[in-house]
Amino acid sequence: MKSKLLHISTIGCQMNVYDANQIAGVLAPLGYTGTDTIESADMVIVNTCTIREKAEQKAFSFLGRLAKIKIANPSLIVAVGGCVAQQEGDTIIKRMPHVDLVFGTHAIFRLPEMVRRIESSRCRIVDVRLSDPVDADGPVVGPAADGQVSAFVTIMRGCDNYCTYCVVPHVRGREASRHPDRIIEEIQLRVEQGIREVTLLGQNVNSYGNKEGLCSFAELLARVDDVGGLNRIRFTTSHPKDLSDELIRTFGRLEKLCHHIHLPVQSGDDGILKRMNRKYTRNTYLEKIAGLRAACPDIAITSDVIVGFPGETDRQFQATLDLIETVRYDGLFAFMYSDRPSAPAAAFSGKIDESVKKERLQALLNLQERITMEKHQAMVGRTLQILVEGPSRGLKSDDTESASPPIRWSGRASSNHIIHFDVPQDLLAKKELLTGTFADIMIEGAHAHSLWGRLIRGPKHAAPEEGEKTIAA
Ligand code: 5AD
Ligand code: SF4
């Protein structure tokens, strides 16, 4: 079979990163292998996102650039997938003559058939049916990148929550959970590829399996915990209204479950939460936070917040700042509200000026930066175990004076903090400090956006099968 090159460009959330790997997996039997450069590709797939207006604009501007590339290379196949494809469907094909294929969020397993048809007859296809089964016959796993230690595993798709600002239920369809056996098989395949850490993905993992009568999410976690060769488990995203006591108790009990939860609050004001259709109050949210910290005292907690939701008053925004101050998050993703045409809030009155949204965003980011800085500084002097990821991107060691300066590497702590550290050249020369090993790092320095420390023990080889081997004191 002729080998062909595929470039996938992914915008948006972890779900899209996972889908990109699935796409690579289903197209591999047709002879496609990955390339980083668009110019050398036989097919380019744009994996789009529409969660906020900016992401959608990014997708369209990238597609615009592809028009010029296709003039230079008319045989190039251009395909658009993901949430913008699902939302716009036909419109993309009509407006963009250089696009050959538009496939929706449920069409990944139908891709090989469609690509074959385009290759043989150069037809143009739109498939945005929300009908694909949530599981293929067997798990599809694309290639792991060189040195990849962590991978996403989707456990469910879609969302039934209908938060009023959110487009997801409209572009990803109804919530559907995968069978636990398929999930476990997929994780086992990932472990065989050298993956040590998985992040289980769903829009609301806390309601995993409810609809289908499968096991609960806490039970699924217990099964994943038993997978040999896997060292760490993470998951995202949790909806506070569905965070069960059973799941809270799981933290601190399951050995491999990392001590971190992403628990989006969106607002600290009950009136706004109600109009967002979030189905919890500020108090019930704070009770869950207290429960998590009681079960697992060192748990790191991160969140998402939207500023400038329609009708948000200054007082309501202050309530969000106050909640952030109360919880003291380890990290925060903050977004200015943007209308999504298919989401109900687009029709709400009381739209907030862009300038006010920007001011609120800045105030919130300033507050969180102070909190993060204080929390980072409190970590100085502590020793944390990290899973080593490899050389830090764009970061050089401060020690440039010595003949063979150390090289700066990084890894993640259980709390999800990224920690940089210097690796002596002789350790690297022995090829013992490898991506995918565990190392103990004593934290020596902290900025608001980074932490660094000293390698004091390690590396320990992560996979239990290889035996625990400590080679540097
Ligand atoms: N405007 C701004 N932020 C949004 N999010 C979702 N929809 C919107 C929107 N219309 C944010 C929420 C969600 C995160 C993934 O994106 O905070 O948790
Ligand atoms: Fe969107 Fe709400 Fe579903 Fe999250 S829970 S995907 S914010 S509708």
C-alpha cells in the first residue's frame, strides 16, 4: 500500500486531542502516517472547537490559510472535523470550495469509508449525523508520540446538562458512556505503548454509566487502578452537582489516583448559577470542596470561571472573587462570556460590555495570581515525587558557567503542578534518567507560573514490572 502523509491540526479541549489520536488510528489502515508539516501532507484534517467565539474564529482563519496551500497542491485532501464541523455542516462545504470533507463529532469511525470514496472519485462529503455508536468493535488506539508518558482516554461522550451558555450538548449530542471493558482494553493497549498515566475524559465524568446502568465512576476508577503497568490516573471534567460522596472517598484510597480535581464553579453567585442552569449553589459547592479536603488533605483543586455572563452585576462578580478567595484554588481558567448562537444565553438580556468583561477578567486573574504565588511559595522546601516528562520546552538551566551545564527537565507532581529541575550531564550520559520514570524533587524556587527544584532521589522506573530501581541518591 502506498504510504500517505496525514497532518492533523487540533484546536480546543482534551476531547479533541483524544479524537485526533482516534482519527490517526482509524486512518492508519488506509496507509496514512502522521506528519508535522502541512506542505508535505496528502491530507490535512482540521479538528475544530466552538466552545467560545475565539476558538471558532481560529478554525476559520486556519481553513482560510489552507485555501492557498491547496492552490499550490490541488491533490491535497482537506477535511474539517470537530465541533465547528458539527455545527456548520453544509455551510462549510458551500462557503469553502477547497474543503473536501466535513465530518461531525460522531463520524470518526465512518471516516475510512469516506476518505476512500474521496480518494477514488474526488467527491465532496458532509457527514454530521449524531448517530455513531460510542464504542467501536474494539478499541482504536493511534500511535503514541516519542517519549509520551501520558494519554487521554475518553470514557463518555456528549452532555445532558444544558448549561445555558454552553454549546457542547448541541454539537456533541446526548451523554453516552463507553463500556468499562472497552475502556480497560484501551488503557491496556496504551500501557503496552509505554504510557504511564491516563486522564479519563468526559464532559461530566461523575455521571458515568448512570444512563446505561453500567458501573459507577468510582467503580470504574477502581478497575482502572488494577491495570498492571499503569502508574497514575487523572480525570476531567467533574460537574459539582454530581460529585458523589463515593467519589470523594475514592481520593486518598486508590493508590494510583492523583491528588487533583478540576471542579468548574463558573460563578460564585447563586442568581448567576441559577441562570446558568448549574443546579448547585455556592454553599453546596463549598461543602463539596470541604468534603474533598477532609478526604484528601493535600488535594489540589482547579476550576473554570466565566466573567460577564449576561446580567452579571458588580456585586455578583464580587461574589465570584470572594469565592475564589475562600477556596484558594491551585489554578484557575477564566473566560469572558461569549454568545454561542445555539445556546440559550445568547438570547438573554443584560449583555455586558466587552470593556467591563476585560476589567473583570483582569481583576480575577490578578487575584488568582496572588493566590497561586502564595501557594507556590508554601511549597518551597517540600519534596514531591514527579513523573518525568522530558526536557523543559524553551527553558535552559541557570547554570551556564560550568563546562558541561546541566539540562533542565520537567515532570508533573500528583497535584498536576509542573516542576522543572536540572539534570546533571553524567546522569543523562548514563541514559538512566528517562522520560516515564519517577523522581523526587525538593522544591527550591517558585514564581506565579512555575516551580523548580533539585533532583534528590531517582529515577525510579515507573512500570512495576520493571522492578523499582533507584539509581541516584
Ligand atoms: N463563553 C465563555 N466561556 C465558556 N465556557 C463554556 N461556554 C462558554 C461561553 N459561551 C467555558 C466554561 C467551561 C469551559 C470549558 O469553557 O467555563 O467550563
Ligand atoms: Fe457544557 Fe455544562 Fe455540559 Fe459542561 S456540563 S459540557 S458546561 S453543558
